[in-house]
Amino acid sequence: METKQVTKQETKIAVRLYNNTKFGKTFGKGMYYNAVFNGTLDLPQQHLKYLIDLVPFTQWQHTATTDIDMEALGMVISHYQKINIDVQFANHSEHILCSWIKRFDSAMSKPKVMGFVTVDLRTCQLTVALVDDRHGLALSEKFPMRPCREKTGNSPDYFSSNYDADLKQRIAA
């Protein structure tokens, strides 16, 4: 399948982040929940949902397992170098959270797709780079994250989108 570049006007994206209540707790001997935030990327027009787990850059960089992951890691390092942040230096990277992206197909199927999400906690700047060949989707977005005013029920702790989110519109999955 040929991947087409999707422009900002074509794709609406909403990012919802939730504080991970299990952060720092163990789930096995020497194994810890490292994600500071869990979240979703919703693309309502395409009826797609992607899952993210934002972890500190220093831990995230060691989870790259494929050549494509290494290429994405290089893109993140390059992105932050352009704005004078050396993420390979501990004092700079402690404020950067990163995540791989998994498409939510069903409860049993959550395949990893090419791309990443980063958040700079100092500026609350969120960056999304995503390529999903299965759905012919390629996008790159930057936008600010904002805390939600009221936390009720399943509402997120942080929200961001590149459009005015209509709460009555059906979300993906």
C-alpha cells in the first residue's frame, strides 16, 4: 500500500494523556511501571485510535529494537538539537518524555506502527510523528498540551488537538 502524506487540514488529531497511577510500582521482580502518562491519539475522521505510554527519554531510548526504531530515535535527537536541547545529556533529557505508538485494533491486537510522540515538560510542547502504512497515513504535528480544568470520571489529565474538539462526535474505537 502506498503511503500518502496527510496535511494538517486533512487530519484532525486529539491527544489525551492520563496520569499513570501505577508509575513507579512493580509488576515483577526488578520490573517497574515506567510510563509517567498513558494516553491515546484519536483520529476521528479515520476512526483510528493509537495508544502511547510516555516514559523518560533516558529509558525510552534503550527500548529501540529495530532499524526503524533507531531511525526514529535519531529523529528525536535531531529535533531537540535544533532547539538547543541535548537529550543525551542527563540534565536536559529528564524533562523529555517519549513513546512509541501502537494502533488499537482490538483488545488482543495492538501492533506497533512507525513513529513516536514526545513531550517537553518545560514547555508542554507535544510532537507527534506517525506513519501507518496499513491505513495510508503519514503525519507530523506539533502543538501545546494543556491541563484539563476538571477531572471527572474518565476525562484526561491533559488534552491537546489541532481542531475544536466536538464532544458529541464519536471517537475512534
